Amino acid sequence: MTGKTEDVVKYIAESREMGIEVLAPDVHESAANFTPIIAPDGYKIRFGLSAVKNVGQNAIASIVEQRKTGPFKGIYDFCERVDLRQLNKRVLESLIKSGAMDSLGRRSQLIDALDKAMEQAQKAARDRDAGQHGLFGVFEDANPVAGAAERLPNIPDWDENMRLANEKEILGFWISGHPLEKYQDKIEDLHALKTTEVLSMRRSTPKNEDIAVAGLITGVRIAKTRKGDLMAGLVLEDMHGRVEAAVFPEAYKRLSEKVKLEIPVLVRAAVRVEEDAAPKLFINEITPLDEAKVRLPRSVRVSIQLPDSLPETVDALHGIFTRSKGDAKVLFDLVRPGEYVVVMEAEGYNVCADRAFVKSVQQLCGPDAIKVID
């Protein structure tokens, strides 16, 4: 599987939706291209090393050839065994940032130890050329070389933002996670469209009617109109793909700082669909996703089945309501099947009827126990 970045992103999303895990490149398992793997827990796809920026075919050939003699014991062993003429510092940094060397240590540790590992490997090569024993030579059995974990500096790993940013830089997309993953429930509650849904639209949105899309802003290009006004072109990316967008001068005056945001955002935009061209967003609003407000229900109905509901159930329901105070009114339907329904308004029981509240009530009283009225 090869192709443009947007195609790869789409394939990754489709694979994950099918339950096929997409694995990061790995110096112990990856071939040049994507490789299907049959594991005890199902099918997986392993990224190829050729997907890693700066890694050429000669470098890949060196890695594949050397691992035939056994797994790499750590970054020092790796640097001594591969051809450093093909795997220079830039190549090794790219392999580390992509996650291809995670089996040898944490990424922060590997980057920190890289100069020393390369220097030691180069010295070992000179010793071999001079007829002396290399670092992993005949004395290896008598004095085993410490494993990667023992030789690496004791420093914390990169945080998620740095890890994902480096993957994006080196692979062109995120592989070990995605900045939008933790926002999936909120994105659904905001009724935001996926980029793939935007790209499948066949008609432009009506005048003054915007749609919402969540994603990350990339590839910002500032330009001047004929009148000298500033505007921006950019790409909005989500977990499913990417869509081209523009911020026209009037909106750009308000959003010039927000187009620089490198965090997940919610945009409100018109969609322009033209013949023989992919749909495009014309952005009117940009809001950091953390600040985007979900419109919550203003009233809900909770059904309690009589006489099945035990005192323990009622007590647990009381606890949920107490922990979820808010503005939504609550109506109770006391149901005795085949006989009657008594509707009661619970004064003083107003709740925050968010996703967590609804889920808690459903788990306690059943999937049909709560309905949104307004």
C-alpha cells in the first residue's frame, strides 16, 4: 500500500474501523512497504520503513540484512551493526521519531543517547579495521554488553503532544495516537462533520448556513487579494482525512491569530462545491475544541419500572443526580406495565444531562430508561 498522504490517512482510518490494528514502523519487523501480519489476536498492518522520511532503500537494506543475525540489543548494538554511511544521524533521528526504534528504548532516551552510540560504533569500526575486537566481539560472552534500558539515560519520555508532532513531521500523519482521539465524544455531541463527509457533499451550503468540522489546522498560507487585503489558505485534518479551506479577508481580520493555532479546533464554515473540484471550506469561525460549548438537553425523562426497581436502585439514582447537578429539568415516569404510568416532576433535581449522566442512568436502569425531551 503506497500513495499520497491523504490516501494513507484514509486507509488507516478504514483499517481501524474494521478492527485491523495499524502498527508503527519497527526496525525488527518492517519491510520497505506495508506488511500484513497475522497475529493470535487478529490481523494487523505494519508500516513500512520507506514511509519514514529521510530513510532510503540502502538504509532499509542494511537494517533488514543485519537483523537476520538476531534482534538488535539496543541502540549501541544497532549503530555498530548497521552501515552508518547509509544511516547517518538524520536518518536515525527520523527512525526514532517515527517510533521505529521503540523496541530499543523510550524515544527521548534514544535521541539523548544517539551521539554517544554513533561515536562508540564508529570507534568499534575503526578498532575492527585495525584488527582489534569490536564492542560486541569475542569478549561478549565473558562480559555481556548492558541492554538498551541499562545504558540509556534516566529521563522522562516525551509528552503526547511532542510524540505526535514528531510522528507527523516524519511520517506525514499520526500513528501511535491522534490529537482528536480524546475529543471523539465531544465532537459527536457538537454534531461536527467528518472531513470525509464534507468531501462527499454534492451541493454547496445555502447562503448564511454553516456546518461544523473539528480538526487540526495545517499548511497555512497567507496571501493578499488584488485589493491588498490579507486572507489565508489552509488544510483542516481530522482522523479520517483532510479538506482544503480558506479564510477570506473579512473573516481573516477576526481570525488572523486563530489560524496559527496548533491545537484541535472546531470550525464553522460554508461549503463550496464546484464542478471538477473537491468541496472546500470557507471558514467563518474558529474555536479551540477545549472551549467549544456543547448544547446540553434542557429537560429529560427517566423511566422507573415498578415494582422491579429496588431501593438500592433508587438510592443509586439519587447518587447520580446529586453528582450531576445542572440546569436540565427531570421528569420521572413511574411505570407499572399494563396498569399505569405516573409522571412526576422532580423539583430540586435539576441535572447536567451530558453524555456521562445519560450513560450512568442507562447502565443503572436500562438503555431505554432516559429520553431527551428538549
